[in-house]
Amino acid sequence: MRIISGQARGRKLATLEGENTRPTLDRTREALFNILQMRVRGAKVLDLFAGSGALGLEALSRGAQSAVFCDVSRQACAVIQKNIEALRAQDRSRLLCCDAMDALARLAGESFDVVFLDPPYRKGLVDKALAGLVAADALAPGCVIVAETAQEEAFAVPEALCIADSRKYGKSRLHFLARA
């Protein structure tokens, strides 16, 4: 896996060994950032269920102001920290090694312009994360949330949000949500 564009273009990222993490494929990330290109520069980014941190790090490479990474796995956190250091992004990054709901509680009072949700498929975590983001008032005006799910996976959308777009990429689907 590598950074696709921006300041750190071509830099390789460490990933977790084994089947516990499902990194977003390079071509899917490229398509995602082509869609988001005008929203990333200067944005405050939240990467929940970060895995290797690839989505948040891609955003930083493309000019995001800052990124907060969150993952519950200690092994994932070690990989994210390694990737942050490899890209020399320590001054614009913060890593929270905890459950997504605990992270939202720790981030009380902060708001984000771009939020990435890429949890394990079919565990109901997108529902919980969306509800938590709304409850924590963590969404800046004009915020976009990108949720990656299995193609057929359904989730509840809080009343305060709406799905603006949804696109299929291989076995996954990217949902773009905004304030209703």
C-alpha cells in the first residue's frame, strides 16, 4: 500500500499482518480522493477505525490541516504511529488507541470537516459511529462523512444526516453523508 498523491506521493505504508484488517484498496482510495479533492485541503480529518491510517495519511499528503486517527487495536496503533513517523506527519497528527465511542468522548468540543469510517464489515459499527458523531456534535458545517461498508450492508442514518451519494467499488461500497 502506498500514498497515491500529494506531498508524500509514492511513499509506502506499513500494514497489519493477517486477516483482521481490510485496507482500502489503492484504486478505491484514488477514486475516493478524486471525489473529495476540493474538500481535503485545509480540512480537519477524523479517521475512525483507522487500521493502517492510510485514509487520514492520504488526506494529510493532499493538504489536510490535521488528522486524528483512532483504532482499538494496539497492533493497528503501532502501525499507524510508524506510518505517521515515516511520513513525518507527527506535527499534524494525533493518535487515539481506543474504541471509537471513547475517542468521540475524548474529542468533545472538536469538529471535523472530513470523517472516514472504515470499520469491520457487518458489525453495526457504522450505525454507532454515525450516531456518536451526531451526538458529540463533531461535524463542522459542510462536513462530509465517508463510510465504507460491504456492498449489501445496510446501516441506520441519523435524522441529522443524509446519504448524498453511494458508489460501488469491488466488494465494497462508499457512502458519502452530509448534514440533512
